[in-house]
Amino acid sequence: MTNIFKDFTSRIQSAVLSTGLTARSGEALDISRIVVEPPRDPSHGDLATNAAMVLAKGAGMKPRDIAEKIAAALEGDPDIAAAEVAGPGFINIRLEPGFWAAFLASVLKAGEGYGRSDLGGNVKVNVEYVSANPTGPMHVGHCRGAVVGDALAGLLDFAGYDVTREYYINDAGSQVDVLARSAFLRYREALGEDIGTIPEGLYPGDYLKPVGAALAERYGEELLAMDEADWLPIVKDITIDAMMEMIRGDLAALSVHHDVFFSERSLVGNGKNRVEEAIRDLRDRDLIYVGTLPPPKGQLPDDWEDREQTLFRSTDFGDDVDRALLKSDGSYTYFASDIAYHYDKYLRGFGYQIDVLGADHGGYVKRMQAAVKAITGGEGKLEIKLCQLVKLFRGGEPVKMSKRSGEFVTLRDVVDEVGVDPVRFMMLYRKNDAPLDFDFQKVTEQSRDNPVFYVQYAHARIASVFRQADEAFAGSDFGPEALCAAPLDLLTDEGELALAAKIAEWPRLVEAAAEAQEPHRIAFYLYELASALHGQWNRGKDLPQLRFINADRSDLTTARLALVYCAKLVIRAGLGILGVGAPDEMR
RNA sequence: GGCCCCGUAGCUCAGCUGGAUAGAGCAACGGACUUCUAAUCCGUAGGUCGCAGGUUCAAAUCCUGCCGGGGUCGCCA
């Protein structure tokens, strides 16, 4: 058991049962609310539990009285040096020094797998993120969702879920027609025509020039002779492919990876029509009707008029109003095809789905969750993580962006200027529902103070210690296998034990972060762990006997190398979840 | 106006799903480099957790109402 908090929770539950305490009703006590956590103040010991306080009411006793009984029962545990009652009824537990040696040995044995959890029970989960429209290169706005989604997927994978990372390509709406027309203009330009300024409503960006050139190369003047109805599908296909090619390149630059790129157009075709299926299904459940919606409260839109619409009863599932499925021209709304898409995911075996979206989609959460609940008969679960906007600054000044003029900061610009690791870590060093100010100047200029380097430096520093150890003890073996045999009971310094305790929090943190779906917790934890490592390192300056390497003590050195090796395992695993590199040396 | 998110140290933010005396970083001040890389560390100072009620052994955390900031609001994608 490498998760000491789970381990001791069950030990304490056993201890409670052994006291023979019962509820006032005579029934057994509810021990499920008992938690074991690291105490906020290290002087309180290694572990703390609220057991007595959560049991007090049911047992009809004072918390401190119960605590005394439980503490007494715990004294029998050979790993517990002391169990003291404190404050309103906490039980503070101090562990035997030998416990940490055994714990570290189990970490070494677990190796790379330390911290992995079976929390997810191998349940299939589909994480959809990025899903930028295929109408141009990715811009910074996509950056945060991409990184958060990628890290969340990594986290859930580490916590034992069967994760599929998915990208939804919106290649069916009218926007891709606009895209095709924009590309067609560039095609004419490539054939030598003077196209003047790009008309309002079309995509003006230069990135379509190569597409136009490619079209000219391939078709010559052939397309010019066609009606739009004939050239549009051809140009559309080619342009979307080109855009996706570009986007995949952008994602690769940010080291973001997807398992599935799902095309909206593929919902219909090859003898199937998911949209119709979904609508039919909802109709069968009597969840569709034709009616009018009440106007929004407060200020009425200028052009408001009552209109009959085909509506989905999303209010039956917690939404604020019912939502339209058909446009007035009879075609499906975006919402309708999105229902079909989530339905398709469900049919592919994903009862558990997560969408990572920008905060501007906030109004979309309830209706989509309602739809998933409805169409899966309550069996499917959709969670939506909203990422707040990223505001760009340069030296304190806001960076202006205009999508219409085609002048926006691309994701590629950011990565090129700042680097992948700092970008990713910065995006993850914040809760996803808090806004984020991203200042190029700060991130680059103050890169030495950037938390990502602090964490990476800890990893590199440990690697350096091993290089030094190999020199100091030429011919010795400090490989993982050898470290398993290290005399870990020589680790008695408080800083060393504090580092071990920090390492011990890892499995607990992984599970908490996965349950909350909050990858940022990993980033903050890594910072704390790095801090514990740097702190212990520096204590060696005043007290040379505390240095990791003691040239005349190979046994002690081996034990300490084993300790920092455990820290290195965790940092590597954590940075791996975040998709950030773990270098062996800083440059 | 409805819905969603945010409000914690001068600044940027954590706060482990209700626990003990609310924590980091930056900025300020004072220290530590003949060192296993000082890209580091140690110390000092800094708070009415937006405001007011409520829930209970216990609230920054949960509930209600305000105040302030952002997002969004019938067929767009």
C-alpha cells in the first residue's frame, strides 16, 4: 500500500470498531466520513484524522472523549509512535521512523508506477478538447483549453481511466462554405487575378494563399469555368484538409495529442444519419414539440418576434428554456448535430464524457448536459470544464487582437516566443475557472522565476546528484535496483523525513485531482515538492553532514540517493501528466 | 433582467470538496556562494478571506440576500 492515507484510514476505521462504540440508536457508527490528511502544521505530526469529530454526534459523546478512546486503540499499531488528541478532537499521529523506511522501499519497488491509481476502474472516458474550427490556424485563445484538456486526459489516465482524447472537427456548418469561398478567392489570386481587398465576411488571412496556390497548381483554370455549386465541394474538401493539416502542426508544437479526430460531416453518410437517429430517439421519448419560446427577461432584442420552433424539452432536465433543433429553413441547428455527436460518443461506449470548452460557451453547459441525460436515458454523464479567457499582455500593455482583420496572435507565435514547457505550465498553474493574464514579457524576461523552471531544476538537480555520486564512488551502482537495497533506516533528519512525507502525498493528490478534474493541483504540488527538495539541498551548505553525497559514507549516501530518486520519480511522473519535459540538466 | 464564473497580503494566485494560529510566489527589507550548478535557500514584514445574515462542535469553503468585475442570453458556429 503506497497510499499511506488510505492505509491509515482503514487502520483507524478498524480501531474505531475495536473500541466497541455504537450509535445512540444502537446501530453501528457511520465510519465512512472519517478522513486522514496531512496536518497543516508539521509540528502536529505526520497524519491527522477527524474521526472523533464526525462520530461524536451519532455516538452522543463529546469529540474529545471519543478521540481518547480511539487514540488508545491506535497505540497498539506498531507503526504509530504516538497518537495525541488535540484541539476540538483531532487525533494527531506520529509515525515510527522505521515506517518511512518501509514506505520509501515500497515507492522504489513501485518505480514509475508510483502514484498510479485504480480509481477510474478502467472506465472508458472520452475527453474532448480544442475542437477549433478548421477555418484557420489556432490562436492563443485555443491554447488554454488545449493544454488543460491534454493534462486532464493525462491525469485521468494516470488515475486509472481508459481515456480517449478527441477533437471534434466542425466541418459541416456554413462557416466552412465561407472558408471555401475565401480559398477560392486566393485561387483566383494565384492565377494572376487582382482580387483587391478581401470582402467583408470572408477570411482575410494570408494562410489561405498556399491553399489557393495548390488549387491553381492542381486545377489550372478548370474551376473558374464551374458554377459555385460545383466547385464549392471540391474547394471545401481540399481547404479543410489543409486547415486540419495546419492545426495538427500547431497542436504538435504545443505537444498536444489526440487519439480521434471526429468529423461533424461523418455523422451523416454511409447509410447512417446520427442526427435523424438522435431526433427520432428524442421524439420517441416525447421530448420534442413545436412551440414558441418566451422572450428573454429584461431588455427585449430589437427584432424580437414570436416564432414557432421545433424544440427539445431541455427544461425537463434542468435547463432554463427549451432549445431549438431546427432552423426556420428546416435544416438542423448546431445544437441538433451536437446532440447527435454526443449520442455517437455514447454509442461508441463512452458513458462518461468530458468536454473542455472556453468560458464563452457557459450558456451551453446546461442544454448539452440535458441532451446527454435525455438521449442516453440517464445512463450517460457529460461533464463540461470551462476555461476562462486568457488575456494577453506585453510589458503590462494589453495585446490587441482582431480576428476580422486576420491579425491575431497565433498559438505558434506564443510557443515560438516563450517555449512549450513554460506555456503549458503557465496555463496549468491556475484553476481553469479563474481568468489568466499572460504577459509575454514576464514569461520570457522572468523566466528564471517561472515556476516551471523551479520544478524542472529540482529534477535536473537530482540527476546532477547522481552524476556526482557516480564520480565520488567510482564503480558503485546507484541504479534503481541497487537503491532498493539501500539502508533507508539511516534517513533520520527531519528534512529528509519531511521530503519523504511530501512524496507520500502523491497518490492521494493524484486521486483528489482526478476526482475534481483539476490538473492544476498537480502543478502546485510539484512546486511544493521541488521546494522541499531545494530546501533540503541547501541545508547541506550549513551542515555538510546533511549533504546527499557523503564521500566517506557510502551507506548513508545510498540511502539519500534512494530518497531523492523517489522525488525524481514523482516529479517525472507529474510533469509527464502535465506534458512538460523533465530535463536531466538545465541549459 | 435571467443564467454561469470570479472577489483571499501592495501585485499574481493556492487553500487538499466543512477542520486546528488562512498559505506560496513576486515586490520590500536583512542574511547564506573556497558548495553535490546561487536557475537555490533562510529570516523579517504584510490579511475585517467583498458586505450582511443563516446552517453546526467547527465556515475562506455550504445556503440566502446584497455590492463589485467578467462571460453569456430565440434559427450564429
